[in-house]
Amino acid sequence: MKRIDKLVLGAFIGPFLITFLVVVFILLNVNMLKYFDDIIGKGLDYWTLGQLFFHFAVFTVPTALPLAVLLSSLIAFGNLGEHFELTAIKASGVSLVRALLPIFIFVLGLTVVAFYANNDLVPKAALEAYSLLYDIKQKKPALDLREGAFYNGINDISIKVNKKFPDGITLKDVIVYDHRKNDGNKEVTIADSGRMQTILNERYLKFELFNGFNYTEGASNEREVVGQKRNKNPETLSRSKFDKTQVVFDLSSFQMDRTDKKWFQNNRIMRNLSQLDGDIDSVSREVMGQRLTHYLYRPSYFSFYFRKDTLIMPREVLNYKRYRDSINSLPYRDKMKLEPQPVAQQAATPPPVIKKEESKKEEPKKAESQPVARKADTDKKPNTHKTAVKRRDDRDFAKLNTVKKKPVRNRSRSKPKPKKVTPVIPAVPPKKIILSDSAFQAKVDSIFLKEPAQDVWQGAANMARQVKSQVQNANTSIDNYTTELRIFEIQWHKIFASSFACIAMFLIGAPLGAIIKRGGLGVPFLVSILFFIVYYVLTMQGEKLAKQGSLSIPAGVWMADVLLFITGMFFLRQARIDARLFEADFYSVAADKVKRWFTQKRKQNKVQPV
């Protein structure tokens, strides 16, 4: 590494570390101010507060890195220009681009670090920070008794103290209302003085009360009867005096319980690239599934008209339908059902035993005229009484439909010939009357010209309302899934865009510092704040337009980086030619040129051609 590179890097790294820590501290304070009311007064220990601040500090890294690069590059090259070191570098034959090269390589390394932080560290830190912040919000405020006011922080207990001594333990004029029975102010304890302290790792609150009374109001022992006068069963009032008593209250509600982090990890800022890819894929399938369901159920919305009309599906919906059908038709779904029996099991299974008497029997032939509906009855097992009755009816039906012939006696000892059964030819059904076109049209017109009844109108209106509700629900569901899909896609692009912002900020800060030639924290700080505000506004506006669908997601997320990159290239070109963009003489000379051009134009217009 050459001495010039060491000089430039030394001028950049020092301001970068300082500005990065300062920017992180400022952004951390900005974030913590939003949750100031939720943190103060909860009695949190230093370890919990340290965890919360550390996680939020890591969460601000994607925003702090580009701003630190911009501010440090402005300071570094402003100092080099102010002390004429940049002029000496150019005079030695080293161009401005060559002088920027070592810092540019360092910024490329910072870009990789920023990508790693955005993809791995920031999601984990956001999960830890927001889950811890949620638990802190759910935690009750610390026990704080104030003089002359009722304290209702403990469940079903109300405490009033007229005077509290500086030690925080000794109390004067204590009143305790016990509402744990949910029957009003019927149990009251009044004491002249007392002591208050927490015991068992601050899980319980112990009151030691001195010189007081305990009042208890309750119903009499006799049961009250409905409709009976109240004076017959008056309520009782008991009062007991004590010199010293102890009352213990449960403070478990004041402890901070940690919630399972799985309830928070579905947020987009708590997901890395691989998780976002899975979320985008699943939400895209939900959107396509909703659209496909809408197209498939469309014919059911119409009872008669437009029922058989075809509607062309969009290409993406049709491709998803083919993909889903191909998944559903895979052979492994029914593989277990269609799997053949193993050979060993087949060999172990004994063959069915057939008795000789059953083998000699022959089933009677069925007549061809037997109805088809009775064919299924013969397939059932003859175990029940109903099956036997059906088979007997089938045999009787076959006998009625068959014609018996007298057998011819044969004196020879040959075997008798089997009986022939002639089926009965079924009756020919009557021919269907086919109407002509005019008759069919007249019949249809007579149906449609008939005035419908009131129930028909009501049914049609109900069907229309149902269809409208289904379509609105489908559109709402698709819109919700589409918005969620855009949110995940915005976060996916934002991980890359916020990392690339370091390069864009460097291309603005380094040439601009060489042009301004002023170091310190004055002018560079103002210029960096100006460009950071522009970057922040463009980023927020682009994400908003992309979320609404008015702008494509890549254009909305990358708009700020691209515009700043173009601006940085313009400043780099001006720095190479030593342009004086921030000097008054430059703009006065430009204004004089414009005035001369206008005066020459007027003179040419006044001169008329002969």
C-alpha cells in the first residue's frame, strides 16, 4: 500500500468510527423517545435496560451506516482539500479517482458488512427488542405509594397513606380496602402507623400495621328469602381492634413474564432473505388459490343465464391450475393403497377351502330381462336376512319371466340335457315426442312470459345478494394477501437497497468534500443532513407507492439509491474538472453568460432583414 493510500484511509477511518457511534447514539435516542412512557416507572433493572438498548442499537445499524459514510467522507475530503493535500496529490500526477480508490474498496467492505447485518443481525435484534418491549409494556408500574392518594396497582386492593417518611418504609395513617370478594367496600383496615417492605425476592408485599381497627360488613347467618323484608335479615358489622397485625399481598403481577418469541417472528422486519423467500412463495400461492377458486366457482353463481358461458383464465392462474393439478395427480399419494401384497405374506396366507357340496352346486342363470338394479344384490354376502329375502325374490322373479317346456323322455340311459331358459323380451318404450323449433320456442316463451310469484322474486334477490357477498369477500381476501405479498417483497429488496446505499452515499460525500474544501463538522454536517433527509423522504415515499401498487416494488425501493447514485456520479464529474459549484463567483459568471445571451437575442430580433 502506498503512502497516499495510507494518508487517505487514515483521514477517513477516524471520522467514520466517531460519526458512526454518534449517529447510532442519535438514532437510538430517537427510537427510545417513542417508548419513553412505556419504560419509565416500571422498576426495570439495569440488565433489562441494557438488553433493550443494545438490541435497538443493532436495529439502527442499516440506517446509521450510510449516514456515517456520507458524513465521514465529507469530513475526510473536506480536510484534505482545506489543507491543500488533495491539491498536492493531483499535482503529483494522481487523479482524483485513484485517490478515491482505497476508500472505495473500504466502502465495498462496509457494504458487505451492512448486508450481513441486514440479513442476519437486524432480524434477530428486532425480534429480541420488540418482544422485550412488549413484555415491558405488559408489566405493571412499580409500587409507588403517594401521600394523600389511593394506590390501585395491586389487584383488588386499594391503599391510601396520608404521610410517607423519607426512608420509604414507615407510613402514617394507613387505610386498606380489600375488594377480593367482589362485594364492595365491606372489608376495611385502618391503622395509625405501619411499615411496608417487600419479601421473598420482591414477590410479596408485607404490611406491619399498628394501633388500628378492622371493619367487616356482611350478611346475617340466616338465609334471605325472596320477597322478604330487609329489616328481618339485617346485615352485620364486626369491628376488631389490634395493636399489631401483618398483611401480605401478592406482587406476582408486578413481575415481568417473557412471552414466547414465536408470536413475533412472523413480522417482516424479523425475517431474513431465505425466510422472506418462503413467505413470498406461500403468500403467492394463497393469492393464486383465491383467484383460481373464484374462477372455478363462477358457474355456480348463475342458475340459468350465463351458466354455460366460458371465461378465459389469465395465464398465471391457468399455469397455477396446471401446476396444482399435476401435484394432486402424483402417484405417491395412492402408492400405499395400490401397493401389492408381499410374496412372503401371500405364501403364508392359506388358500380358501371349498367344500365338495358347494363345488357341485351351480348358480341359476339369470334372465336377461332382470332389472339391472338387482344385479348389485347378488354381490353382497348372504349373511343377513335381507340378503336372503332379496335372493328369493330374484328367483321368483326369474321363474315368472321364464317359459317352461315339457321335457322329452329318452329311454336311453344317456344324461339328461340341461333345461333351456328363454328370456322374455321386454316391452318397447314409447318414442319420445320431439317438438319442432316453433313449438319449442312457443313453450319457452310461455314459461318466460308468465309472471313470477313473490317467492321467486325473493329467491332471486337472495341469490344475487349471496353472490355479491361472495365476490366481495373473495376480492377482499385477494387484496389482503396481495398487500401482504407486497410488504414481504419490499422487505426483501430493502435488505439489498439499504446495503447499496453506502456506495451511493460515498459517491456523493467524497466528491462533494473535494469540491467544498472545508473540513470540520460545520458545513459537512449540514450537507450530510440535507442529503440524508432527501434519501429518507425518497425511501419512505417509494415504499408507500410500492405498497399501494402505484409503483412497481423494485422501482419504489431502489428509487432513492438510483437517484443518489446518479447525483454522486454528477458530483464526481464536477470534482474531476475542479468545478466551483459552491462559490459565488461561479454562479455570478453563469448569470452574466445568461444575460449576454438574452441581450444578443434581442438585438438579433430588432434587426430586420432588408
